[in-house]
Amino acid sequence: MNRSKVLAEACESALRLQFDAPWELLIIDNGSTDDTLEIAHGLRRRHPDRVRVEQEGELGLSAARNAGIRHARGEILAFLDDDAFPEAGWLQDLDDALSGDGVLAAGGPVDPLFQGELPEWFDDRYLPYVTVWDLGPEPVDLAYNEYPRGANMAFHRDAFGRFGWFTTYLGRKGKSLLSCEETELCLRIERGGFRVVYVPGARVQHMVNAERIDEGWLVDRFAAQGGSEAIVDWMHGGLAGLRRGRARFRRNAEAAAGETGPGADLYRRVQRASLKGYTAQALRCPLRVPRYRPVADAADWLPFA
């Protein structure tokens, strides 16, 4: 991504984290064409004992995160977006959570830094689609599909050894808005009998660009969400999962058709887009996306009815 100015601010924020044990900041450059790499190496020169820079040639968020796994040297791997700003105790809280019995993944709240004024039609129903997430002040164990957001998550290295890395069939890539790569990985962990937890103190602030507070972008985002969920349903539930998932999206679209009042037209549009996106991927992914083959004692799984 070409966000060098924001990258520098986010990295400097991360470098101020309060954490007693040795740790490093690993920056993955993934096909940038601006001065991102120059900024990253500038940070490395200023903090030679704290910052490393690596490049990943395969485009895509999942590929970049997998490069982070490959190059990281620690037992706890915490992920931040390049436009996310952690609070001082973020790393300590995640590390503490991952020391819990059976915990392999953790994440905390994501607060929005809106870049621009919100229009009247933008209500709470759209917040999850711009990565706003907060489950309250108490730690809780998480289950599908309420998992940590990619802007604020951490894993024990053992998770990747047991259940694999982020699938490159999901996740942002170029102009594609596909997502759910972290959801799919956490589902593998949950099915394998391990814990994914919410850590209320591990909070980050995440920039929401003005271009995302746009009706057209949200329609595209909902369509991509539908497609992403179809891929997850196929990978873990097969054809039965796709039938069950599409029925859920169809009911959502039918319920939205009865919406009235301000913003109703947009809500109908985004729900239709979700159904369309789901249907398109449900037809496509059985031909191109491999099923997930779980460990022998993994729990069976189907999406919500």
C-alpha cells in the first residue's frame, strides 16, 4: 500500500509501546510504488535494534502477513495495520492473554479515527465494515464469527505450526476488497479445540479514510464481504455450508427490502450486493478454492442457519 506518511506515524507510535521483554517491529513492504520503502529503511536506521524491514513480492494482505510469519523471530506475533495506532499497554496485554491455557489467538478493540465528517445516512450498522470493533470492558472467549479484527490481533507461533498460515484465497489484494482471512484462520483454531480471546485493554485507533464513508464503496465492501463468507463457508462447510450460507444472505436481503425511513435505500442496496457477492463466489469457489482439511479430532462445522 502507498501510505508512507501514515506508516511512519503508526510505526513511531508502536515503538513507544511499554513492554519489558525484548521485541522487534517488523515492517513488510508489499509492492509499494511510493516512498514507503525509503520511510521504512529510515525507521530501521533510527532504531537499528528494534526495526527490521522485509519485502514480499506476492501482492496481497495475506501474502504480506505470511511474510511476517516467515521472517518473525519471536514466539508471539502481533499484527497491526499500517494505519493503526496502539495504546501504550497493547503489546503487554496481548502477551498476557496469550499466556492463558489453550489460548492461541487474541485481539482487542479497534476505535475509528474518521478522516472527515460522517454523513447522516452512516449509522452503526456500517461500523463493522470499516473495522470498528468493541465488545466491552470484560475479557471473553470468542467463537465464530466474532473474532479479532486484522488491524489488532496476535497469535502464538504454535497456531501457525498447528493450523497453517493465512489463506491467500482471502484478504485484500490490489483493488479486491475480499476479507475474512483472519476469520478463517481463527475458525481453524477454534475447530481444533484451542481458544481465541478478546482482550479489552489491547486497544488500537484505526484510521478510516474518507473514501470509505461513501455509498459506492460500501456497496462494493458488502459485496466483497458476501463473497468472502462464501469462501469460508465452502472451505469449512462444503456444499452444505454454501447452501446454508446463501439462504442466510437471501433472508437478510429480503428483510432489508422492508426497510423504510432515512438510509433505507442504501441498506437495501448493500444487502442485495452481499447476496450477489455471496452467490457469485458460491458458484466460483468450488472450482478454484481447496477445502480446508482439518486435523483428525477437529469439530465438525457449518455456518449459521
